[in-house]
Amino acid sequence: VIWTKGAFEKLNDVFGTLKTASKQKHGYRLPRATMNNADLARIINSDEIQSKLNDKAINRNKFWALKRNPLRNVKAMLKLNPYAVTLRKANLKAEAACKSGKESKV
């Protein structure tokens, strides 16, 4: 595409500039750049920004509690279901009764 001098000069009338609105398009303004400085990594890592950010966590716990399987771990089951102790005792009692009954038959 080759632009003529006249067409190039009319661009400001059609689209406007950053400071003035367009003369031909009603209410149209050129879009502004969101950031003036595009070097985002340098900005974020600058001392001014880093000094305002939260201090690094020094004494925070690095480890969290390991989730225990309640079907295998009795304490975890008791935390979820306090009645589990009664059920477990009843189960053990029934198993003992079954075993003693089998032994007498043999």
C-alpha cells in the first residue's frame, strides 16, 4: 500500500490524535496504551515495588497436616465419628463370639 501525502495528512482528521478527538467520526478517540513502560519484569522487581509488597514469610509453617485415612487410622475415624468406638468394640465382641463358637464345633 502506498500512501499519498494528502491521504496521510487526512489521517488526523479521520482518526484524531492522542490529544484531540476525530473530526469526521463522532466521539472517536484513538486508543491509549495501557502501559507507558512495557518492561514489566523490571518494574515488578524494582526496589520501590518490592519494598511495598508483603515481607517474605519467615516463620510460616512450611508443612501442613497430613490427611489420614479414617478407614485405616482409628484416631482419624474418632474425630469424624465418635460412635465408632462403640461399633468397633461390638464388632470385636461379635468376632470373638464367632471364633469361640467355631472352636467348640471343631
